[in-house]
Amino acid sequence: MAIRQCALGCAAFAQLKHIYENREEIPAKLRAEGVKVIGKMGCDVPDELIIAGGMLPVQIYADPAKELKETDVYLEYAFDPMVRAQFEKIVDGTYANQIDALAISNSTDVIIRTYLYLRELHRVEPEKKVPEVEFIDWLFTRKPMHQKRNELIINIFWGAVERWAGRQVTGDQVFEASKLCNANKAALRRMQALRCEGRISGCEALVIIGAGFFMEKAKHTELVNAVADAAKEWPVIDAPKVFFTGSNQEDTSLYQKIEDAGLLVVGEDHDWGARVFDRDVNLELSPASGLVDCYMLREFSSKKAFVSQRVDALNREVKASGADGVIFYTNQYEEAASWDYPSQKESLEAAGKKTLGLFKMLWPCDKNEGLAEAFAGLAADMKGGRMNG
Amino acid sequence: MAEEKRPEKKPEGSRSSAVKKLQATAEASAYQKAWFADLKKRVEAGEDFAYLNADVPLEVLRAMDIPFVVNQWWAAICGAKRMTRKYFGLLRDAGYRDDLCSYCATAFAESLDPDDHKIDPETGKELGPWGGLPTPTIAITRLTCDCQSKIFELFAKQHGADFYVIENTVARKAPLNWFELDEDRWEELYDADRLDAAVEELKELIQFLEQKTGKKFEMDKFIEVMKLINEQEGWYKKLRDLIAECHPVPVTVVDTINAVMQAQWQRGTRWAADHAKRLYEEVKALVDKGEAAVPNEKYRLMWLGRGIWADFAFYQRFEQKYGAVFIWTMYLAMGADAYIRNHIEEDPLRALAARYIGMEDFLHMPPWNSQWYIQQAKQNDIDGVVYMVPENCMQAVEGSYFIKTALEDQGYPVLIFKADPVDERKWNAETMGGLVDEFIETRVIPNKDRKGER
């Protein structure tokens, strides 16, 4: 199924797809015009502040084809393969030519370690072309001290943004940037509603969402709304609906395998999918409080949450998406979600959802054998269930 | 059923038990057993009982007289009792992966064992390690790892215990000489806001514990606990310095690890401080008598990483063949350098904050770990470093490249190998021993010879 002709025939979608497939194009053009580009690693770096500073946030991503010459020197094997590949581009000088600085949030252990290693590399091997790094050290437990501490943390990052921007970034500018980002999320939610109806495929959704990581927010919003307008008329995909939980999917290759097997991915909880538009900045709060509220009170991530929180979160997300089945898929060395899985599976199956668990997966996904059969098996199981049900 | 019995056979490649020479080591083991038996009685009598991760500020619970067991110590006991194979089978049966987080998942796995508190009808022996872990009512960990809090929550749920987590923050400033700053000048060592946050955490923890247990936190008692810890760790500092200056050393890591680690989890008690003193005095007496752990000591080895709990004899297998002696592990040296906090009365909770927030960083954050290892290698006149990198623990991923490079730049050969500190299924002493043999022959000996020629 993958990306359909109806989508390819939509000019707005075609633009998004071009940007998704040519991720350096817009950042390079803007840099040439004097706009600073800030790389983001981790899912909790606030776009709003970077945009308020007149800069372009872009997501760091991996190149599956790149040989890991540098990474194999510096990183232990316990780093998951996608982060290893991201690290290669940071350390081998690729990103030194594409971004002006790198913001890293403590969204997972592996990313925290990446920050520590990059900081140490700056110290011991300053000749390496590693971008300047700033770290955002959120608290995740939502205890009483969380709000106060996190406002301090966001203000520290605010200072870094001002340093990069070479000017003061005012509260009003953050407010305006927050409005811009909220509008973007609203557009993406329009898209998501159509996706849940079956009018937009999982692959198409990844393209629509992911393009936003590499372009100006206002333009992205415009294109997403245009796609949503068009997609109302796109045919409904008649396939069992599944929710995807687990590893980030930086491209559509795995979703394509899932959807080629006769399933439809209607939602996900990873950072290259629906989690991006989970919660708005509350514009009634102060700018810093609004950002803390937005980024720290989003739905729980698979990394920084307890098992019970993850069970409830997945139940809510699956219900909201309308999925009848759930695919658990985590890459090798991406272990945390493995501890959630038995409880989540039990809870979902008690609610009548079909599940498929795939762990210790090789990356990129093409390295794995038997995926098509596994997805086809789930599809057959779900179709059987639907027919019987 | 055969599969429910404790495995009798030692893992392939394992040698005989490690030879321990110190009375203090035996004394610590005996004390732990008596203490554990008493703890069980207290729990059976209805007292709250806490299970803690090692980086939790246990000083608070000590001051409040809340009995607790530390996860890493208990995992080491389970590993030493060779329960891992059984426990990780139970994890697998319950739908969990059996190849993850062995250090932290051991106690959760044990909680799935229906025989943990039973007696073997044939042998009359307890089936669980030391009769099994008593049922905790509180489980506390820190968010120093994505997996750990999940495992602790599962563990707490399995036991019906209250689950409590303490946040972790990352150092923005990282002065290289933490080991010179931490005892007195911690305001220079840490970002002030990290200390502020940690103090708030401690206040919340105290509030939680007071509400849960009905026991009151008394500052005077807490200060007493902190002073006892300084006393205890002060003896470790003297001991570490004594061993460092002795050629040959009077004791090896086989004696010091157990003597120190067991007492470390009793820190804040009179017994632990006195035991540390007796340990020092016993070793000092050996030195005064001119006794050597390995009389033909030729090469002094440093062990980086967690202890090989399932095969302590491993450390001794290079002594006769090469005169290569493992003289250094973090267990004694951390006591010497990482725990002491002076002028406690000025702000007791901040002093504790200045201890516990650094524990992970000292060991797992470059450059703090690498710089400390260099300083320790120099002080202990080390000839080679054997560095065990765990296979399945992100928390222990600590910049092995930076550590290895930093040490080798200073002239210390480093062998890195992958192993698991708890899971004997992944341990083969012959293979690992072969690696160390080769390392000694091809790098340690030639390196020392070259130094001697200069």
C-alpha cells in the first residue's frame, strides 16, 4: 500500500515528500541566507525557543548506509544502532557543515550518554568537527519540585538560544513561536483524525509529520492543512488498524512492510510520529511555564516512564487511534520498553486487542528476516478476528 | 522438581573458591548473616522494610532506623549463590527477556520464585539465598537509568510495596579533580542548582518515609550517622593509602572487596565504623610483620568495573603464574575518595546531597571517572588495567574509550573485555582468563620491562 497515487497527486503532499526525502535542502538554503540551524537530539528540545530566536530547528537523523568508522571507536555496543548512526554523522563532520549548534535533551539514557561523550570529545579531541552542544536536563517524575526545577532548566536553555541568536529572545517572541507551533500541531491533528478514519496511511503520515523536522514551521502548517483538505476525499483504506509502539522510525521502510502486509498503521508513540503533536503550549501560562507544561506533561514516553504509566498511556493511545491491534517493535540494545511489554500485552489483550512483539531487531529493518511473514500473520489474525467478531 | 533446586555444579571454567585471608572479611560476612537474620525477624514482626538501589541516599533510612537491603549487594549475594540461571528462567517464563539488566533485575526475578522462602525437603537447606529476601514494603530507586525505575516498579508491585523514585540530574560543570573537591569544597564541584534540587528531593523523601513508616526523622541522629560514615570512610582512606604504598601488597582485592562492600551497606552504624578500623588495623599488622599477599608480586593490576561475584577466584589465578596481583577495585577506593563529607553541621542535608548526586558521575561520567582512575593508577603504582564492560547495562556505559585512552596515554596498558557481573551463564573463566593471560604477557610485562630500562 505504502504511499498511494492519491497522495502523490496532491501537490502539498508531494512537496512534503520532497522535503522528507531531501532533508538538507531547506536548512542549507536558509543557512546560506544567514539563518542559523540548530540540530536537535532527543524529543524534548523545545522548537518554540529556537524559532523565537529566529533559527531553524532540525532533527538529527541517521544514515543507514554510512559506515560507522568514528562511532565504532567511541561508542560501546550497548548504544542502540540508530543512535550509533546518528553519532557517526555528528562526529565525522557531516553535521558540522549542516548545523550551527546541537541541542540535546535527556530523553533517553543513550542520548544522555551521547551528550557526555560529545562534551568529552570537545575536551580531549578539540580538533574534531563536533558542533557546540547544549544539554537540556529535564526532570520527568512530575513530583512537586518538577515544575520549579524544569523552569530553571528551560531558562538555562533559553540563555543558550540567546547566545546562538546573538540577541535577546523576549517572552513575546516565545509566545508568538508557541502560537506558531500550536497551529502546526492543530494541523497535524487534523491529519491524524483523517488517518484514524483510514484516509491517510501510516507511511503517508510519517512523511507528513517528518517533513516538519526539516522546514519552517509556518510553511509546514500550510502544507499539512492543504493535505488534510485534500485527504478528505482520498479513499478509505480497508485494512485492520494497528498501533505501532517502540523504536523511532526515521523513514517509512518499516511501515511500508507493515502496510504491504495488509495492515494500516493509524498511530504510534515514537518521536517521529504522532507524539510530535500530543500537547500544545498553554498560552495562558508564562512562556517558560507553558513550555514546561507542554513538554513534560505530554503522554509518557517509552523511555522515561514507569511500567504502570506506560500501560495506561498505551491503552489510551490505542483507544484514541481506533486500532484493533498493536505492534511492539524495538531495536537491538533499545531495552527499556522490553520491561513494559508483558504488562502492556496483558492489558491490551484483556481489552481484545491483538498484539505482535518484535524485540532485539536489527537496524535498518531490512536486515531482519521474517518481518513480512510476522506482519502478514498479524493481519490474518486480525482479519479472522474481525470476521468472527 | 530438579529444576527448582539450587544448581550444584559450578559454571564451566570456574575454579575453586577464592582464598580469603582476612579476619575482617570473615567477620563482615558473619555480621551480614546475623544482621540479615535479625532483619528478617523485624520484618516478620511487622516493621517496614525498604529495598534500595545503591545510589539512593540510604543515610536517611539509617537515621530513621528503617531496615533496608541494597540492591547491588543482594544481587551480588544471589550471584555468589549462583541463583541467576534459575532466576532468569523465571523471568523468561513470565514473558520478560532474560538477557537484560542482570544487576537490577535479579531481585525482581527472585520475587517470581515460589520457592524463595522454602526449605529443600531432601537436604534441609534453604532454597532461596540466605533463606530469601524478606518481603519489602518500600522500594526506592533513582532515575539513573531508563530500565531501573521500571524494574523497581515491577519489583514493588510483585511484593505489594510502595514504589518511590528519586530524580537524577546531569553535571554541567565537571572539574577534573572531583576527588580533591568532594570532601570539603562541594559547592565548587557541583552546579548549585543540582545541589538545591537534591536537597529538595531529600526533604520529599523524608516526608514520604515519615508518612509511610510513622517514624520521625531526627536531624541530630542524622548528623550522627553522617559522622559515623566519615569515620568509616576515613579508615578506608588510610587503608587504600597503606595498600598503595606497599610493595608487595599485604592483601588483594579478594579480601578488600568483600570486607568493604559488605560494610559499606552498613554505613552509618557504629559496627561499620569499628569494622573499618579493625580492617585497617588487621592489614596494618600484616604490613608490620612484613607479610605479602603474593610474595612474588611483580605486576600490580587494577580492576575496573563491577566485581565478578560468581567467580571471585578469577582474581587470584594470575598470581602464581605471573606474580600479577589485582590490588585495586573501586570498592575500597570509592570509600576512600567519594564518601567523606566534612563540616556536616553547617548544612547536613546539603552535605548528603553532595555525596549522593555524584555517585553515578564519579564512576560513569567522563571525565570524572577517567581522571580518577589515572590518579589512582599513579598512587597505586599500577602496571596494567583490566576493564570489564557489562554486556547489558546502559547505566554502566561510561565512556570506555575515554577511560582506556586516558589511561594508556599515561602509560597504563588497558584490557577491555565484555562480561556480566552477576550472570554466570555468560561467564567462562577459561576464556576470560586467556584474555588476561595474553594481556599480561604481551602488554603488561613488556611495558614494565620498558619502564625498567628507562
